[in-house]
Amino acid sequence: MLARVSSTPSFKRLPRAVREQQMLDAAVKVFSRRGFHAASMDEIAEDAGISKPMVYAYLGTKEELFIACLHRETARMMLAIAGAAAPDLPPDQRLWRGLRAFFGFVGAHRDGWAVLYRQARGSQPFATELAAMRARLVEVVAGMLDHALRARGREVAATELEVVAYALVGASESLADWLADHPEAEPEKTATRMMNVAWLGAAQLLDGVTWRPPTD
Amino acid sequence: MLARVSSTPSFKRLPRAVREQQMLDAAVKVFSRRGFHAASMDEIAEDAGISKPMVYAYLGTKEELFIACLHRETARMMLAIAGAAAPDLPPDQRLWRGLRAFFGFVGAHRDGWAVLYRQARGSQPFATELAAMRARLVEVVAGMLDHALRARGREVAATELEVVAYALVGASESLADWLADHPEAEPEKTATRMMNVAWLGAAQLLDGVTWRPPTD
DNA sequence: GCGTAACCTTACGCACGAGTAGGTATGCTC
DNA sequence: GAGCATACCTACTCGTGCGTAAGGTTACGC
């Protein structure tokens, strides 16, 4: 019935682990281009050079596939950052290294980052996934601030620190979006700019300088 | 054929303008709860107390409906902010008033904001809409910084300013997300925190203090 | 060489939800 | 109180794309 002429033995049989990576690569690419909803499993399969049922066999549902993408990418990113920011450096050095690694990663995976994370923010099932990873980041940053504070003999409520850390992380994510949209921009420069906004403010806070609302 | 018993004359006939607002209210609510894709026109119609064809007749396609929601909400927000930040105040006052208005608005429309904007970031057609409004905000902030700089006899490249402004706006949006997720948090306090991060950093920048990367 | 298991395919079922066709009631104007 | 416009309804069509059933094909052990 099928006219599969053996003139095309082009289909190599590959071990599962390899195929899974290919599929994830394709999935990230397609999800990025189209967004979660508009991406079709058929297109992902085709892009991976494989047929749809294989995707289901290996990575499961469309949702599960997306989560698998998220996990792989976040793991890679966390690794890149963690490897850069050694815990024994002074706070500004840690922040700088961490930011540089972060923006470097985003710069190197622009398309992957851009829509994958923007996408994940939107729909319920993924939002929680993403929130978890963001929480880890916030905790790290807050811990860093706390450490720096104690070294100066000062102390601040945990919530307060968390919010500041959240703002820093948020600003970084926004600049990451900006970076992903501006192919000509250099990651290193972006990291420097971020330091200019973040560190100058944070350093003041660490020294006890605060801004108080006027009693207008 | 239809057993519409006249025992329920409950359906008031209402003028178009009123119904449109009801529909938009319902749409914002449902889009927020479910996200753009998962939201069904049927549910929106039901929530608005009307039937589906009416929605199509008045507000058009699902996409057009969502954009209408976006427009209404952004217009409201811009109005709230513009009304608060008079252009003749000193920069920190303007920033403070603007931020307070912004977080006040988000606090009062938590569900509306949260998923509407998070959603809009994700999918192509809306991303541009949202980017346009964000651009307006960034421009305002950048203009503010520029104004403050000139007053001090200094000057900085436009791109540089834009990036700083972008970071500030981004941090604000993130804190807005945080606020939307924490029902107990007070908008005013959040605005103060944002000032502490943003203004202390920006003020330094305005004074020419900058952070430079180490030559590691 | 030959079975068996893993790899891989084509081709379909099926649900879900956007958008529409066509008809009914209600208020407003003269 | 006839007529017209506008508000409003029920009940469909139809595309799209997820997920699967059932069957080929290659590698590898013995």
C-alpha cells in the first residue's frame, strides 16, 4: 500500500536519549516561533525529523512536552548562573558575575528564552512551574542581600528583602526581554546597565539610606 | 418549538453601550481566570448574561474582543497615572506620584491586570499592542530622567536612558505581578519599596555616579 | 538466518469551540 | 396600532489539531 521505496533509507534509527534531545530542540524552536497554543505537535514532529506518535511515546502530552522544555532550559540557565557566582565573593562581585552569566545565557539562547518564558508566564499550568524557579532565584538574591546586610551589622525584615529581591529579578527579566528583542545588543553591556540601576540602589539600601514618602 | 415561557421576562432590553460594557467586564473576568486560549466565547457570553451572537455582533472576533479589553484597561490605567504625575513637580515627586497611582490601580484591579497583561505578553498579536503602550510609558520615564539630567547640566545618550527607563518599568511591572498575587499587600507600601530601589539608584545615576565592571 | 523487541510509520477518531444562519420579541415613531 | 429598527435568541456548521490504533521495518542476540 505504501510506496516507501527503499531508495531512501535516510531514516537512521537512533537511541531514545538522542531522539528525545532532538525533539526537545525542535519543541523549543517551534514553541518559540508560534507560542504554546499555535504550535502544533505535527510541526514539532516534522521539525524534529520524526513522526508524531514518537513524540507522544517519548515525551507525552503537549503540555508535558512544554514542561519538559521548561525544565531543560531552566536547568541549563541555573547551571550557568550558579557556576559564575561563587558564594565567597563580595556581594557586588557576586551580583555582577550572576548578572553577566544570566544575560550571557539569554543572549546565547534568545529565541529559546524569549517566548518560552513569556509564554510560561501566561497560562496557569506553567505559571506555577515558572514561579517556582523564580522563587529560587529571588531567594538567592535575597540571601545575598541579607548576607551583605549582616556583614554591616544591620538587619531588615525578611519580607522587605524579598520584595527588593523580587524587584531586582523582575528588572533583570525585563531587560532580558529587551535583550531578546534587540539582536544587536551586547549581553555584557546590558549586564553593566543593570548593575548601574540595581547595585547603586541596593548599595544605598544596604547602607541604610532609604527614601520616605512625603507627607503631602 | 422553543419553550420560552413568558414567566421570565427577566431579560431587560438594554442599549448597546451598556451591554458592551457588561461584555467587556465579563471578558476581562473570564480572560483573567482562564487565559486567552482557554477562555471560551460561550463562557464570556454566559457571564455577561447574554448569548454568544450578541458578543460577535457588538465586539467582533475573540481576538478583537481581547484587544478591546486591553484598550479599555490600558486607557483607564494611563488616565490614572497621567492624572497623578503633574509635569511641573520635581522628578522624585513625579516618580513617586506616578508609582503610587500605578500600584493603586493594579491593587484595585488585581485580577484584571494580572492575567490580562501576563497574557498579552505571550502571543504575537497582542504583544505588539502591549509593547506600544509600554513604549509610551518608557518614553515618559526616560523623558523624566532626561529632564532631571539637563537640570543638573548633564547629558546622556538616548539609548542609555531608554534602557534604564526600561529596567524601571520592568521592575514596576514585576512588583505589580507580585502585588496581584498577594491580596494582603498594600499598594502604597509597594510603591514606597519600589521608590527605594528605583529612586536611590536613579538619583545616583543622575548625579553621575556609575558602576564600572571590574577588569577581572 | 531467524525471532523478538524496539523503532517508526500512515491514517484515522473525536472533541471542542469559533463563528453564523435565520428567526423572534420589544420598544419607538407617527 | 402599523411599521421599522434594533435587541436578542436557539441551534447549527465546520475547521483544526490532539491523541491513538494498527501495522511496517531495522537491528541485534543466539
